[in-house]
Amino acid sequence: MAQGDSKVLALGVLAGAAGIGLAAVWYQSRRAVSTGEGPGAWRPASYGSSGAGQTEVLQQLASLIQCVSELKEEVRALKDALPHLQDHVRDELRERAGARKASPYNRTTPTRRKRAGGVARAEGQSSEEGESEGGYMTALTDSEEEGQRDEDQQAQEQLDELTVLLRKADGLHECNGAQKMEGLSTLLEKKEEFDQKCQYLWRLTRAYADAHDMTADSQEKKKYAENGKQIGALAISVNPLCAESHQWYAILCGLLSEYESVQNKIKNGYLYKDHLDEAIKLKPHDPLSYYLMGRWCYAVAQCTWIERKIAATLFGEPPSATVQDALQNFLKAEEICPKYSKLNYVFLAKCYKDLGQRSKARAMCDCASAMAGVTKEDEEAQKELDSLLPSL
């Protein structure tokens, strides 16, 4: 989601909160000069020259001043909140929906105070007693509001810390070598603090995948894949509507299948497909999901007869996909993001070759050759390309 869209959404919420505050002030000022002829009854107050009339005017002015003072507090709170909008405000608003209901913008303090004053007058208490009771309730409410502000500030500070951590993790993921490996240790340091945050959890899943790719030892690879799959499942349970959680969980299922029995390989293959389908459904413009789906379709299309029979025996229905299915997914990734990756071009070439379209296959090889090799994935792509070219 673009940062601009996040700010527009957040500003809309804040504007709505301000509207509630203004409506409350208007309503209270109307009720303050009401004659009490029934709910909602209203007519202009009569301002005579008698002492009783002056007292009534003073009481109404005091109520109006109180309303204005509360409006200032709300405006000040809005001003304080504006500079702290974050890039991921949409997700945070969804997670903190319950907290928002109790936020300072939805206070009912004036209504409670007004009702308390009405009860005091109804029981025949003097104006001094009513003011004393009202003053006590105001002090109590202010204390509660101060506590709420402290909680909001702590939550904001925690949100800021999480945002900094996520940005650092994203940066390390884009690096190579030892720096890429630092992403896992950096995120694990804050696991106890953020292990219920979906945005944190799917990045931790991704970091396990990075560690798996950067490690040479097979036992360590398997351990990273197992831990990453567990974290990925937790991320999905925290927020089933997060596309990245499904996407990286699928990736870890694929990685772990390299170290499993035939039965578990097939089981992880089904999980891989199901969660990629969900990721595409939730985020249909992510080229990575289409590239991964293309790889799955191509692998299934290359399965031998005996492999299909094993899958049918274990699960009742073997996975089904064709080279044409794979081609469409690779083309979709290229459509969304031109020159998406060197490997995507290589697999496009493989698909066209298998379909007998050699001229298109050579064109895709030329596109792949034109892309510089930067990452470990690019090195893999170059090896695939070197073995593919002689057959064209």
C-alpha cells in the first residue's frame, strides 16, 4: 500500500473523530439552554434582569466555556497524532479497532457530568453541592483520561519501534552474503516483544528462508526450514488475511519438502499450492506469487507417471497442472513487473521450448542474457540458461 493512501485513510479517521467532538459540543450547548420540556425540546432561553435569570445565564456560560475547553483538548490531541502516521497504518487500525473505541476522541465525559448534575438537582441538593459532585467527577475522569493518554503514547512508541525494525529487516533482505543473514538475528532479538504482530511474523518467516538459502550445511538448512514453517503458520493464525504470510508459508513448505519423505513431499506440495492460491486472491498484483505458482505448475507438469500414481494412492487425487498453466503464470509475473527476474525469463524459455515454440524460447533466452547477475538466484538462472541454450 502506498504511503499516500495510508495517510489519506488515517486523516479520514481523524477527521471523523473531530466530527464527533464538534457534534458533542453543539448538542451540549443546545441542551444547556433547554427548558426541560422533554427529550430534545428546545426554545430560546429567556434572559431577564432578575437575579435568577442572571444565575441561569452564568450557568449556561460556564457550561459553554467547559465545552470549548474540551474541544481545545480534542484539537490538541489531533495535532499531536498527525505527525506520527505510519506507512502500515491500515493494518494497525484493524488490529487496534478495540482500542480505538476507548480513545480520547470518543469520550462521553460531558454527558456523564451533565447527568450527575441533573441527579443532584433532582434530589434537592444545593447548587454548591452539585458543583462539588460535578467537580469530583471531572477530576476522576481527567485522571482516567491521563492514564489513557499514557497508554496511547506507549502504544505509539512501540509502533514506532516496530516500524524501524521492519524497515531494517526489509533492507537486510535486499542485501547479499553475511548482511542478508543478519536479518534473522535482528528479528529474533525482538521476538518476545512482537510475536503477535503479523507484519513481524511474516518477515521472520522470510528471514528463515534467507538463512536457509545462505547456509551450506544440510542439517542447518533443514532446521531453518522447519522453524520458518512454524513461524509462517503462526503468522497466518494471527492474521489469515495477510497475503505475505500465505506466500512465505508456501515458500517454506517448498523448502522443507527437500528434506522430507515422499509422502511429506507431496503433502507440502499441496500446502504450497493452496497457500499460493490464497496469496494471489488476497494480493493479485504481486509478481512473486505468480512466479512461484509458475514454478509449481512446471514441476507438476514434469512429474512422471509413477510419481502421479504415488500421489493418487496417498491423497486420492494427484496434483494437476500443464506447461501451458506454468507459461501463463510466468507471463503474468512479467506483465505485472517487466524484467521481473532472470529466472522468470529462463522458465519462460523452458515453457516455450516444451510447447515447440523455439523462436520465442530463444527470445526469452536473449532477455535473460541481457540481465546482469547480482543475486544467488541470478547465478542459478545463468546455470539453467547455459544448459538450455545448446538445445535451442
